[in-house]
Amino acid sequence: MAYDFKSFASRLGEIKEWLQKELSSIRTGRASAVLLDNVKINVYGSQMPLEQVASIVSEDAKTLRITPYDVSQIKEIEKSITAADIGVSLVTDEKGVRVIFPELTSERREILIRQVNKKLEEARVSIRTERDEIWSNIQKSEKDGNISEDEKFRSKDEMQKLVDHLQKELDAIAKTKEEEVKA
């Protein structure tokens, strides 16, 4: 009986999605509403994502316009974006908040590339953790007599192929993001 890798493959897919989401929040010099996804606004006593309390529109390549549905929230939006520390300038008027993304300096680009590599390493650690857990399960199955020793090593090879394939995909995703940051 072969080891079932469906849950393992599903978990690896989740790790890949997590990395893509994390890297999309790293700015590359262009204004993108995705960069504000992690900003939470204190609205009427509860924390809400920015996109639920305001519309976010790109005015140009370097500027986003945030128009709150309730203009009394402008100060709270400004405070939350400032607290998020994403390296932007804010201009507030009576209609909302303008978020201006400055040009990336070479120093800032290096910091962002380090962030990309840090996120990649976090994904790799998650993969290793999952792999170790599956390997323990495979060894336990062999010990319990559910699979043969040959099947154990076939399963190990199959597991490693899945891990290697995902590692290549994650490296490619990180490399693409690095290139965006450098551009």
C-alpha cells in the first residue's frame, strides 16, 4: 500500500500561496492596493481591513487615493497607514487620503530584497517541517507493518520529488520578485 501524499501536496500548495501573498505585499516602486492589505483600521471599536472601510483607487504609478465610505474615519485611516510603516507619504484632504510611494533608493531596495529572502526562508522552513512530519509518519507505518521497507524508501523518494519541485517553484517566485524590486 503506497503512502497517500494528497494532504502533503495540499499543504505544500498552501505554503506556495502564502509565499506569493507575502511577496505581493512587498512594494516594488509602483503603487498597488495590495500593499495596503495588511492595514487594519479601528472602526467603531473593532479592527477592520482598509478595503472594507474605504475605496482604494490608483491615481497614477506612484499614487493611491483612499476615499473612506465614512469621512469621519479619515484620521483613523491616516493613523493606521502611518503605523503600518510601509515607507509611504500621506496627504490628507477633506475627501480622503492620498498615499504617495516614493522612488526606491538602492538602500531601500537592498532591504526589500532581504525581506524577500527572509520570506523565502520562512517558506523553506515550513516545507522542511512538513517533510519531517511526513517522513515520521512513513517510518511509523513501516514500523507498524503497514508498508514494506522498499515501499518506505519509494515513498521517501516520492516525497522528496514533491519537495524539490516546490523548492524550484518558490525559488523562481522569489527571483521574479527580486527582479521587480531591482527594476
